[in-house]
Amino acid sequence: MSVDVAGLVAARRTDAAGAIAALPRRGRVLVGGNAGEPRALVAALAEAAARFDGLEVVQILSFGSEPLVRPAARGHLRVNALFIGPSVRAAVASGDADYTPVFLSEAPSLLRPGRALALDAVLIQVCPPDAHGWCSLGVSVDVLDGAVRHAPMVLAEVNPRMPRTYGAGAVHVSALHKLVDVDHPLPTLETAPVDPVRERIAAYVAEFVDDGCTVQTGIGSIPDALLARLGDRRDLGFHTELFSDGMLNLVEAGVATGARKELWPGKAVTSFVLGSERLYREVDQNPAIEMQPSEITNDPARIARMKNFVAINAALSVDLTGQVNADSVGTRLYSGIGGQVDFLRGAARSEGGRPIIVLPSTAQGGRCSRIVTTLAPGAGVVTSRGDVHHVVTEWGRAELHGKTIRQRARALIGIAHPQFRDTLTAEAQALGYL
């Protein structure tokens, strides 16, 4: 059956201000994040803030939400971050925006009708429709795939620079209520410079990654350094929350074939893509990259079904019992739970799996230890001591799973910076850990 795509598009086309005018004065909207953030709609929403009466704006990682938390928007719009990005961090700290802690595997379910964060509308960015009227969410499927299907109103930017990706995230133009034509580059995240400390951490972590392993890792210089070290492996696979430039390099080099994966063999599976313009070009219509929503990529049960799964996640600090703080600096909320627990638990249940926490041994230019006797007051425990298996710093690796508190304390002191080991030992003795 033929579809009048041009007619469907013409009936829905408007500008950003016109699209925002369709939103209810009150309620809850979700704004797409990561590299798929609809920046023109965000700007128009901020510009029209005065017409809203406490509209809640839910988002995940955002790089361009500053206009939504400016003083002029207060009392009209209130951001609720499921993961705190740099653009809203100060507003969360001052109490002018909210943070909802949630495992990303469970975040999509919160957005469904009748749940805690049921939506009135969703703002997204898509590629132009094909001849049959199908658009793609492109580089950011994550929590959006289900939100688009369940929300009563969908406002979409249509950007020719958005890649058309495979897997989930296909949206027919008939399901989009307003269309706004834009033509702007996607936000980029360039490969981070790697210092000697992070190179040493990457070297230790690389020892966990054998031929045929399936790997998950995140954003930052440690993952970049690790991926650069894996060029001599064979048949690696990726099943991850984020697909990066370093992963693309291994796919293109024939290192990451996914040939031994139990699920989606031959595919690199991810929920969002974030990196360089080259990365976005290469994932366009690339069947080797499979987009899936967060409830799929982050599902511990699915992760556990893949053998030799290596999950690598970062921490801000780790105490001597193995508790991991990854979302706050003391009482100051910094980021979010994200997918850390999802992937660590899945890897722990994988046959041959290796759940790994990584962190430099010091912070503040070496003035303080990240291996601490006790977490700072107010610091959140993202990963419990019962979930932690391996911790890696530039001084080595500590094996914690199945170990007593005494054994854990000794192992973690052994990978702390040498200048802090005596103090940590004395404090551990005073607490009865040693």
C-alpha cells in the first residue's frame, strides 16, 4: 500500500516555536539526550518558558540544557535529570533542578502510562523519512524508543545529519505530531587525551580481555586507552550502553567481529552513539551496529547469557570494604547511577564474566586518595560491596569477591597510592578492619 509521505510531512511541518506551542501548560515531557538532543526544540521551549506552569522536563545525559535551568525559566520549567550532565549540574546542586536515581535498565519502564514518570509528550530528533515514511532515532535510542510509542504527543526535529541506524528506533512519520526541519551538526565528544596514570590502568584492565570476550565500557580516557590496547585480540564483541570511536576502530579493523557472542552474533549492540563526526558517518546505515533500547542493552539477565562478558565501569571513590561511590562528591550530586550496576551484575552472572571497577588512585592533583577508609559523608553507594569483584588503579588490581573485610582492606590498600597507604592502614586498624 502506497503512503503519501509528502502529504504526511506537509501536514505536520512547523517551526520550533509552533511545535512547542502544542505542549500542555502543565505535565511532563521527555527531551531526548546524548548526541540526539533536539536543540532547536530545547531553545524554543526555554524561550517560551513563561507560558508554562511548572512543566516537568525529564532528560538523560544532556549537553545543551542550560537554557532550561536559567533564572527566567524557574517556576515555569523544572528539569528532572535521570543522569546529571554538565549543563544541569549546578542547577541540581542549588536545588533548582531535580535528580531521579534509577538503573538505566529500568528507566524506560518509568516513562510508561501509569508509572511514576508517565509522559504527556516527548521531544526527539530523527533522520528524514524514507520513501515509505520511516524515520530513525539514529544515534540515541536509549529511553526514547519506548517513550515515542507510549507518549500521547511526539515533537520531532528532522535533521539530514542524523544517521539512519539499524535495530530499534524506527519511527513512522505518521506517529510524529509536529515536524521541525533543522540542519545542524550533532554534538561531538572527541577522544580524551590519555596520561600515564590512565595508560597503566588500561594496561591492567587489558589483562582481563581475552579473545572472544564481549566488552562493555563507557566514556572517558580510560576506556579510550583500553580500546587502543586491544588491537591484537580476535573476535571481540561489544554489547554496551555507549558505542564510541574506539569501538568503531576495532570493528573496522576486524578485531571486534562479534562472532562468538551468544546474543546478536556479528553485531555491536548499543543504546546510543557518542563521539566524532566520523563516528556518526560510519554508523549511518551500517548493519554491523545494532541499536537497542536501554531495557535491552542494560538488562542484567541478557548480559548474563553472554559468556566471558567484561564490564568496565568507573568510580569516584571506593572504601576499604568495597563500596563504590560513582554519582556524588560528598553530598554534591555529580552524575548518576547510569548502567554501572546493570552491567556489573550481568557480568558477575556471565560464565567467565569479569565485572571491573576502575579509578585513578588519587584526585585533586594527588592531594587526596580515591581509595578511602570510609566514603565521605553524604556520598552515595552506587555499587554495593556485595556486587564488587575487581577494582583496578594504576597500582594494580584488587580481587574482592568472596573476600573478608580484612582481606578486602589489605587488597585495596595495596592498590592505593603509596603516599596514602600508611594512613589507610592505621585508620583500618583503628576500625578493626585489620
